[in-house]
Amino acid sequence: MKSSAIEPIETNSAPKPVGPYNQAVLVENWLYCSGQIAIDPSTGVMIGNGNIEEETRQVLKNLMAVVEAAGGKNSNVVRTTIYLTDLNDFAKVNAIYAETFCEKASPARACVEVSNLPKGGKIEIDCIAWLGKEK
């Protein structure tokens, strides 16, 4: 069996990893994106001051920057996982999420409440995207 090459994906339009991982890796046509939090990539500072709407917008901006760096777009995203420190924020997050992923192109998704996130963030999102030929 031939092993697939793993290609790291990196962009300055999303925060640099703070540990031994990549922003994303591309394996054949599959893009696996690491979780993004609300860090402004130009300053390295968390934005939003705990405002879930501002954090969500920045997280999605960072995540889509990584997808785009690999040659994809929002309609290529097939799966997301949303991590929230307070599930009561779900409706607010869902409304902003819908701005990026319209109903027709909405990926499969899981959303879970977690006890803590890096840098005191309230939300983190990761995703998987298919970058193969569209039908």
C-alpha cells in the first residue's frame, strides 16, 4: 500500500501555531484544519474581550483563511466541530456560523461544551474539507 504525502498548509492570514502542529495538513484531497481561536493573526492578541459574537467572527475568519490557503472555499468544508465554553452561546454562534456556511453548502457539524479553551477563549472551531474535483 502506497502511503500518502502529508503537506503542511500555512498562511499568515491565520494565527501561527503555538505548539508542535500545523494550521492544517493536506492528504491527497482531504484538508484537516486545526482548531482556530479568536487570535488576530497580525497582532497575535485575542480579540473580543469575551464577546462571543466578535470571537466567533474572528474564529471563522481564521479558519476560512486556512481553507483558502489550501485552495478551498466554504463550500469545500464537509465537517466542523465547534467547542464552546458555554452552550448558552449556541444561538448567537449559530447565527454567525450561518453567515459563512449557507444552508445548501452547510457541512456536517458537532458542537460540544468544554470546560476551558486556550487563552481564555469562548469558542474554537476545526474542520475537514474536501478539495477534490467538484461534480
